[in-house]
Amino acid sequence: MFLPNREGTDRIMDKIRRGVPCYFENPTAGIAIKYVPPDDLEFYAKPKVGKEYRINRRNKAVIAAYLEGHEITAEEYDNYNQSRPGI
């Protein structure tokens, strides 16, 4: 059963509202999400396998990551798909 991380969700939303860059992940979907203002209509996603791409903020994976509230650092985002064994 999925339980939202209220504290993490609130922290992420606060950063987005204030226009502060933030990074968070959806481990279930295997993607990290990046929000870097002023582009507040779309975020960026980086899968464990593949290249970074733009993703709409209303995408189910973004919403799930936001609700999970698992914030990561910019460095973790940058290295997200390099953490696989054999790379």
C-alpha cells in the first residue's frame, strides 16, 4: 500500500511555489524529476536507462514522484542513470 510522504511532498511543493530548483524521484517508475525555474509548465525526467526528456508536470509519474516526496540532490539527479551496475 502506498502512503504519501507528507513532509517530503510539502517541502517539494514549497520549493516549486517559491521558484526554487528541486529534484525528486519516483523509484517505482525508475525516474528522477527535475524542476528548474522559470520553466514551470514542464519538468525534466531522467530514467534509470535512457536520456533526459521533458515531461509535463501533470504526468502520472511526476505526480506519483511528488506524492512519494523523495527529494534528491542535483548531483544525484545528474548521476541518476549512471548508478546502474556496469557503467
